[in-house]
Amino acid sequence: MIDDSALKAVSSHRFVSPHYDDIALSCGGVAARVAAYGARSRVAVVFGQEPAAGQPLSGFAQAMHAGWGLAAAEVIASRRAEEAAAARVLGVETELLPFRDSIYRGDRFTNDDDLFGRPAADEAGLPGEIVASLGLPDRPDRSVRFYVPLGVGGHVDHRHATAAGVLLARRGWDVWFYEDLPYALRPQALDQRLESLAAETPMEPGPTVPIGPHWDAKIDAVLAYPSQLETIFRHYVGVGTSREEIATSLRTYAERIGGGAAAERFWRLAE
Ligand SMILES: [Zn+2]
């Protein structure tokens, strides 16, 4: 467990969110906690841009939209409105990086196996582009901390964000890798991801942060994404979408990693 002084040691917190909703789900408690200190707290949504104009949507993308209950023309605007609502709850700023969701990147990813498989070979440069889009100085600033996904579950967009975090850590930036939810709720998912990273980018345990006083803010933030709740909780987790069912499924995991007190857990790149 970690105390306030470690969290207050940095004055700027930058949360890297592959998609709209990832921060609320995975580390919304910590985001609310550091924002409550008055520290500058920003969420960078990496893959949140509109699909390319004039390019037809894949059947897979259309099926995803149907699952969210959103028409193609309103998807991005609706999801940005959800992000803004969650940001108000957590007390964070939002920035939008210039990349598109995997389901809009041509026909590289057209089913769940693609989505949770290895990134396409021609996307090897994306992690470097993500880092470049953050507009950072050459020399690492130790008053800034980045929170990036560990990539549990293996979604390609999350893997790209993990790889961007590894680049940042190797350049000397302070990077905490968060456990991706809901994916980490599945037994073995975390272990499988740690194992897949072990050869080239091994991770070691980092802080576990209690989030008790910010629990309700986290759940409020998750509920600020109504278009996503069916897909995440009913289809992926296998529970209902009432506040109580959502909170219970997340709480069980948060209390397990926190030894009985709700917490969010982080990892670091091993030296
Ligand atoms: Zn995501």
C-alpha cells in the first residue's frame, strides 16, 4: 500500500487511455484521488478520432456500433460527451490524441480474434507516434507521472499504449502501468499478460493504492459511459448493468488486490 506523500511527490498526472472509458474503469479511483489534491490531472484518449471520411465502415465496426446502440454518425460525438461527463466526475482534463480506434483502421481488425491478437505488422511505428503526440520535452521531467495500460486482455490498442509506456519508461519518465479492467477480472488474464511481457519488457509490482474515499466517484465515472455498459458488463463480465451489479463486480476485484480494502494496483517496467 502507498501513502499520500508518494502520490503527492509529482505535480502532474497524465493518464493514457487507449479508448474512451479505460481510465474510469481501470484507475478512476487514483485519478479522482490525485485530482482531489489539486494536482494537474489529464487523460489523453489515444484512439478516439472519427473514422476516415468517405471510407466505408467494416461490418465489424457496424456490429460494434449496434452493440453500443449508437448510429455511425453520432458515435464519436456521443462517446466524447460520455468522456466529458466522466472527466467532470473525476476532476480531470481531457485531451484527444490524433489516432483512430482499431475498428476504424482499414480492414486490419475485423473480428474479436484480430482485436485481441497481435498488432498488425505495418503498425510497428504506432507506439513511437503516440509518444511523439504527447508533446514532451527531450529530457524527462520527474514532476510528471504517466499512467499507461499494462495491456491485460491483449486488445491491440491497449498493446500499442503499453508499448508507448515502455518507450517513455526507457527514456527516463516515471511510468505506472495500470491493470486493464474489465479484462483483469478474468482469472489468469493478468498472469498471462505478465508472462507475455516477460521476455522483452518484464514488469515488476509497483504501488497498490487504496481508493476507498473515491470509490463512489469511480463508479459514477464508469456509469457515465452508458453506451458501453452492455458490452463491458453483460457480454464480457457476465453480470447485469445496474449500478449495484457493476459496483459489486469491480469491488470484488478491488478488495482482493487491496487485501480487503478497495484498491487499484500498478506495475513498473523492471530495470
Ligand atoms: Zn480500451
